Amino acid sequence: MIEHDHAEGPPGPRRRRRIWLAVWLGVAALVIAFVLLPAAVLARQLDVAKQSVKGLEAGDKAHNFAAIESNLSRLTATVSDMTGTLHWLGYWSWIPAGVGAKFRDGGEALAAVNEGLKGLHIIMPALARMAPLAGYRTNHRVPRSGQQKIAAFVAELPFMGPELKQAFPDFSLAAQSLNQVHPQDFQGILAPIGAKLLTAQSLLNAVVKEMPLVYRSTGALQTILGDPTPKRYLLIFQNSGELRATGGFMTAYGYVTLNHGRLGKITAQNMYLLDAKVTYQPPASTVIATYLPVYYWHLRDANTSPNVPTTVGYIKRFYQSIPHAPSIDGIIFIDTWFVDRLIGDVGGITVPTPKGPVSLNAANANMKMEYMAEGQGLPDNVRKKFIGTMMKTLFHDVMHSHGIELAQVLKTVNQSLNNKYILLSFNNRNAEALARRYNWGGVMDRRVPGDYLSVVDENLLGHKDNYVMSYHIRTRIFRVGARYQEVTSITYRDPAIDNGWLFVPYQSWVRFYVPLGSKLISFTGVDGIPYETYNNLTVNKTVFGGHVNLPPRTKKSQPVAMHTVTVRYWLPAGLNLSSLTVQLQPGVNHQTLSVVKGTFHRTTPFTHDTVFQFPSAK
């Protein structure tokens, strides 16, 4: 039999359908395996992650630390699973039309979360121990009073530093990953995601920047709080109603000891009694001798420099001349406005006096303290002692506060440190560096990258007008030819009515601290007494100073006393004018600030040191 070769013809329609069906089934299987299934898994994982985040928020709101720990562990496991799913979907990064870019951003964001969670787990034991101090429910014993909480905090410091240091690399890696994300890729309906990513980048970068300082500072905090050796600090109570360079007239002093965070016995007394023991009696400066007037410079008037380290040096020179004066490990300045707020935080206090108990609250404290110290006719040996007795009563109530009251006290302390109602100076180098780093040491910036201004007013024989005095500082920078001029003014507004003892016509010595090398053009608003212009090399500034008299006001029908002092000066050639640093005088409570340069015009409450960045000239 003869066989015939023949070529296969094209597949029939049925076969072609089977081939295409197989192709489409294969494609569908690939889509399901590599797209739909992973996407469904990822969606489920995202839902679990959202539920964990909600659980964290709920636990935080309920102050339930166990719920926080549980949801954090759940979130960590979910993020690990999501990381594996994204690896499975890695080819998405090559999809065009912006999908790939968003996928890569999501991967970096998830990597950041993963690294951040690793860091959190490292410090979780420390957080668990510290949580009761912030009011969270845990298995640890809960200290109630402020005194107990400070002691517990000090006990944790030796462990906190090493744990934060160990966690730092994870937080650093988290920041590096998050900074690879491009928030601008999320636009339109995704814009809220972009905004949240931008906020997260900013917050995480700030945390990473501050973490080394925090874990390096735990040792300094231990030292400050008297661990391992007790510390004694000189307390100086400044009356801001009689404003001076560091916050007010030094009306009283005291001592406080800290032993492993426990507050020892507080003593407080009239500053004049300490001044009477001083043997160092240098001649008074020209300003003090002329306007107070006194022949000698006294300890009570030693806070003449707004640069607190300089003033502390003056005070120690007086203090060390006192025979058998107790050794001190630092000086803490406390002014009137801080005391007022603390009295309000603890719901008022009652102070015993020879004429019966006196009740103080935040609204009446200043006037009642002045009345007791000056106006009630108490014997000289007890009238100023009222301030010391009041402070001991207040500190006792503060250190035994708890709950919402303690939270408000802590908030007041933080605000007062930032607003310079409290100033800190320590003998220990690390402790002093910590105070300066957080701007709690009242240090005038010697070198700033641009322009600089600080206006310092000192109440000389104005009695207590600064209780009600308000100020407005205005500075304008402008070009004249190839050089720059600055015009700075301070406007006083004093609504007080002269009563002969608490309020009298206001007199002061005002100083303008400006960039070193500035040249005075004019000085207006000061009286006929010659003004000063000199270079202060300690703070690296040129200073213009003059004496001020406000018009008297003896009845309500007369206008509120107002007065403006203005200096005009050339700024040094070559000064970088891209920014202006304005430092606040301690003890000032009612002040606004206006800054003008070209099209830049800003007016703001002046409550803390501020840096203004100017737009580049077109």
C-alpha cells in the first residue's frame, strides 16, 4: 500500500476557539494569581491594619495601655504580611500612568512603618513603665502625687537613655524610607494622602533630629533631679510688676533640695535679709547710681544683664561673699506670671499671716501679695516674709497635685519655660547645656545668621506698673542707597492711675540690642539725660540705651499714659538680611511685635523668641 504525505491545514474554527479559550484562561489565571488575589489579600491586610490603628486610637483615648500594646502587636504582624504581599506585586512598580510611582511610594511608606514599629517595640518596656505617670492603666503601680511621679520618673532615667539609643537606628531608617516618598505624586482625590505623608515626614524627621539629644540628656536630667547625689538650688523670686532685665525685681529668695527626684524642705525669705549678709560692695553702675539711686551695687539689683549667664555671674560674686553661705548647684529664677498660673492650677491657696489667713487665686494674687508686703502695716520682720510663706504653701500644693490638676501644672511649667517665666542655670556642664539647648537658660544669641533685635526695659522707680503695662515693638528694615537702615520703636501703654505706692508715673531705662557694628543715627523719645551707645562684646551686640518718663495719670478722665521711644541706625555692611532673630525679654507678659521689610509685614503676639524669614528680593 502506498502512503501519501500531506501538510496539515489551518486549524478549524472549533480548534481555534479552544486555543483562544486556553490563552484567555491562562491570562485570567495569571491576572487572578498575580493581580486580583494579591490585591484582595492586600485589601484585607489594609483593613486589618486600619482596625489596628483604630484600636490604638481607642486605647489611647481610654488610657488603656494594654489595649495599645495588643493593637501595636497586631499592627506589626499585619505590616509584616503586607510587606510580603508587596514583594509579590513588585512588578506593579513598572506600570505606567503614575501607578508605578504610587506603588513605589507605598512600598517606601510601608518600609518606614515597619522600621518605626521595630523602634517602638524596643522602647515599649520603657513606655510601659512610664505610662502610669501619664495616667494610663497598666499592671505597674500608679503614683498619685506630683512628688511620687517625679521620683518614679527619675528612677526610670537610667533605663530610658539606653533603650532610646538602641531604638534610634530603626527610627532613623524609618525616616530615610519615608523621605523617599513623593507626596506630590498624590493629587486630585488622593491629595489628602499626600498631605498626610508630608506631615508624617515632617514629624518623623523632627523626632529623629531630637532623639540623640533626648537619650544623651537623660544623664543630665538625673543630675538636675538629684540622682545619684542630692542637689541644692538657689531660688530667686522675681516680681515682674517691677520689671528688670531677667524678669523682675528680685524680691525674695529660697533654697530647694532635690534627692532622687524627691523635693526636700523649701525655705524662702525676703531678699533684703540675704542682701544684708553680703560683704561684697562694689560701686553702683552709672544707671543704677543715677536712677535708683544708691551708692553701692546690691545683690537685689544684680540682674542687670538680660543675658542670664552674665547675671548669674554677678549674683554669684555677691553670694559667695556671704559668710557660711550654703553651697548651691544652680540658680532658678521664677517670676510673677508663673506663680499666678500655678495658683490657678491648684485652685487657689490659703496663706497664714499674723492677721489671719489670706486666700489667693490667679486673679487677685498680685494685688494681695503687694498689699500684704507693702500696704498692710505688718512688722518689717514679717511683711516680706509673706512671699516666702506663700511660695512654700504653693509648692506643697503643686507637689501633691494629681490627675487633671497635675496635667495642668505640667502644662504651665512647659509654657513658662518657653515664655521665659522660668529661667534655669546649672553648675553642671551637661545640665547647663540641656537648658541652653531648649532655650530655657535665658541666653542671648551671640551669633545669628542674619539681623538681630532685643529690646530690654527696666522699671526704675515705676513701682509695680508692669502688672498692667503693655508694649508694642515695631521694627522696619529698608535700603538707603547701597546700605540698610533699621528703625525700631517701643510704645508703652500704661493704664494705671497714680496711687502713690503701687502705681506711680513710670520711669525706666530701655536698651536696644542690635547687630555688632551698627551705627546710631537718632534716638528719640528719651529724656534729657545723656543716652548710651556702646558695644557689648560678651553678647556680641551694639547697645543703645536711654531713660524714659511716661506722662502722669492721676484720674480716670485723663488719657491712658502712652509714650514711644525710637532708634534709627545703620546696619553693618555685609550683614545677611534674609532673616531677623528677635529675642524676648524675660518677665514681659503683654507685648506685640511688628516686623516690616519690603513687602513683608507681620504683626504677632510676642511671647517667645522668634525668627522671621524674609522672601528673596526679586
